[in-house]
Amino acid sequence: MPISPALIKEFQGVIGAEQVFTEDADLQCYSYDAAVLTPVMPALAIAPTTQEQLCKCVKLAYDNDMPITVRGSGTNLSGSTIPQKAGSVVILTNRLNRILEINEEDLYAVVEPGVITAQFAAAVTAKGLFYPPDPGSQSISTLGGNVAHNAGGLRGLKYGVTKDYIMGMEIVDFNGELVKTGSRTVKYVTGYNMAALMAASEGTLGIFSNIIFKLVPPPKASKAMLAEFDDVNKASASVAGIISGHIVPCTLEFLDNNCIKYVEADTKAGLPVDAAAILLIEVDGGHPQLVEEDAAKVMEVCRKCGSTNIRIAQTAEEKFKIWEARRNALPALARARPTTVLEDATVPRSQIPAMVAAVNEIAKKYKLEIGTFGHAGDGNLHPTILCDRRDKEEFARVEAAVDEIFDVALKLKGTLSGEHGIGLAKAKWMEKETNRATIDFNLRLRRALDPKMLFNAGKKFV
Ligand SMILES: Cc1cc2nc3c(=O)[nH]c(=O)nc-3n(C[C@H](O)[C@H](O)[C@H](O)COP(=O)(O)OP(=O)(O)OC[C@H]3O[C@@H](n4cnc5c(N)ncnc54)[C@H](O)[C@@H]3O)c2cc1C
């Protein structure tokens, strides 16, 4: 649906003509994201550069009944930033990208939503502090997108995920007014915990215009290990053994044989291509001696559970190689076929062997190639289906396989998504995980904060 020239002029009056995009070539860039879904063109895209401009733009769009999709870097894997309704405006946060404060005394930082995650983490490190959430997309994802999807990462097991670092924020509501929640203080009980509500809100409740993040002191020592297994169940038993042995590694990652083969072909990192699975493990802490002891305990558990070989990184280069292998899992799989369908089924940790076995059965049943990797310590697996979307017959099998993967995850008392979100891609399964009453409850909440249901219409709860 085309937008009226008069309304375009109004937006230009608020933020300047150079921040308003109306040409198809520009709009096309905002019609898709990292999900494997059909692109939908917005009617308009705008890039405010100040909080004040953002407020005015939201009011203008809302008053004119324009569906609003806010977009960070568009790396989400659930179609969260694909505009769903005709006449949508996409609000870009990439020019709201200032780090406003890093407070070394009180251990917090204040940022605009378009700051790139890795750039923020590096700025914090330069001040001798630590911001742990580290999604695989951190070199391009934004902090606003991380909050809206409650992004996790490799360090989730010990350090938690994005929600665990939000101290407060300012949110632009549907009237273009600024709503404040949280504080720079460690404790805060003055209002509802709206920051918690905003984590994983997927752009459906309002737009964060700045965020206060907690920072922590960095660990002083760390040890990285790679444990090989000839049986996936032995790898899973090691995960359970490490956790029940009360060792909390900062990272505990799983790669199955398919992933190992693709990563090794790609990176030549010296991975054991015959292993049924590997665990990549890192322990860290404030005292080198304790870290050594934890590393020794982890190796003992893995050996007892049947690890055929354990390598401990002796140098920074060896450690880098171990994590490079993990970081390359998705890119290596993605290079294998034209389309990569990356899923996010998450189960209680004890159910990892059952989930991995089920995914392998599903791969056989539907004659598909699936590589599974993920955050084993969190029960968060990423079964990754390698296919070609243009092949309709194959893609129908992929869709049936994804249905079954979710069925199994839910049967194992798991969840549809550990970190990638619901968006458009998974909205149809929400009732299966919850029930209609839950969805209606969430929709009532949403309507209270967005009476015309214009914020990211058609996503998450439908
Ligand atoms: C290669 C790759 C690896 C990945 N690895 C991980 C991983 O390890 N862990 C993980 O959790 N995810 C991962 N992801 C998924 C994705 O990167 C994350 O969900 C990330 O948080 C999205 O950030 P973004 O800036 O790209 O947000 P976008 O994709 O632009 O937006 C995501 C959501 O946030 C909303 N949003 C954005 N800004 C705001 C704002 N200011 N106010 C309100 N809502 C807003 C959008 O409307 C949308 O609903 C990965 C993706 C890729 C492609």
C-alpha cells in the first residue's frame, strides 16, 4: 500500500529527508531478515538519529495507523523484522548507536539501542570490565535486538543471557511518550518490572530508546578443552555429570558428527572427524588455581563417561582454535547447501540424548541432512537442516521435519525457542506449547500497551 506524499513530507519534516527511505531499492533491504521466509516490502523506512526524533516518528506513524516494525540489524532467525501488514513503516535503530556512559565505579553502562553488541563488549573490556552475553551474531547484532529477543550465547550457562544484565530502560510508547523503568541502582522496586517484560518482547510492546546494562568484573583465568566421544549418549552423560558435579563451566557446547565434518572441512582446525560428538568446554574464574581444579574435574567426568580423548588448550592460539571451530559451526553448515533452516528446540538438559536421537530419526525419516550443535549446558540445541528452498518437494519434507522436531521438544517438556524467538516463523506453534487462554492473556496485555495493535503486528501471539 503506497504512503501519501503528504505523510512522507511530515516524516521528512521530523527527521530530515535523508533519513526517510521510499525507493524500492532501499525498502527491499528491510523486507527480509535471517529467517527462511518470504520477503514483504514495507511502505516506508526511517532512521531517526535522536530519542526525540524517535518519539515524534512513533507518534506520527501511530496517529496515521501505520503498522510499525522496529529493526536493529535484522539478524533474527524468526521473521521478527519482516513487515507483516500493508503500509508498514520500518524504524531503523542503526543511527541511534551511541554508548552514552560506561560507569566504572557503579558497574553499569547506558546505551542507545542501535549499538553493535561486540563493539559495546569491546568498549567495556577496554575499561577493565565485562559484558558477558555473546550471541554468535555479536559482530553485527544490536543491543536493542538482543534485548527484544533476550539473546543468549556461548556463556549463558554460567553468566546468564541478556535479560540478566538489564537494569533499566526507556521505552517509547504508542503515544510517542517516554516510559522509564528500572534504575542505575542495584536494587529497584519502585514500579512493575517492565524491563523483564520487554526482554523477548520482539518489538510488540514499544521501542527501547536507551538501555541500562549491568557490568561485571572479568574472570582472571580460564581453561578451554575439547572432549571426543564415540557415542552421543556419552557426551550427554558428561554434560549431566559436569552439572551434577557442581562445576559450572562458562561454556559447554555440543557438536554432532555432521557438524564436526563440515567444520573440519571448512576450518582445518584438527577436529576428530570420526567422533560421534564433541564437547567444547571452558571453565573460568577469579583464581587460576581454582580454574585448574575445575578443569581437572571436568576432564575426570568426561573420562568416566567414556570420552575417548580430551585435549586441553595450552596456548592462546589453541584456545582460539577450539572456539573458532564452534563459531564456524553455522557458517560451515550454511555453505553446504543453498538453504539453511536453523532451529532452536530447547529441552531440559537431561533430555539432550533423547532429543539428539529423535533429530537423527527425523533426518532419516524425511531423507534430510541435519547437523546438530548447540549450548548443551543450557539444553539449547540448534538442529540445522541443509536443503534447497527452491526444491518444493524437498522443502515440504523440511517443513514436516520441523513440525516433528517441535513435537518431540514439547513432548520432552522443552520449548519452541531457547533464544531465537517466535516472530512469524513459530507463531503457529505457540498454542501447542501453551494454550488458547495463555495466548489471549498475552494479547490482552499487548492491547493495553498498543490499543491499535500496530507494534510488530502479526508476530509472536496471533
Ligand atoms: C549467524 C547468526 C548467529 C546467531 N547466534 C545467536 C546466538 O548465539 N544467540 C542468540 O540468542 N541469537 C543468535 N542469533 C539470532 C539474532 O542474531 C539475535 O536474535 C539478535 O539478538 C538480533 O539482533 P538484531 O539487532 O539483528 O535485531 P533484529 O533482528 O533487527 O530484531 C530482532 C527483534 O528485536 C526487535 N527490536 C530491535 N530493536 C528494538 C528496539 N530498540 N526496541 C524494541 N524492539 C526492538 C525487532 O522488532 C525484532 O522483533 C544469530 C543469528 C545469526 C544470523
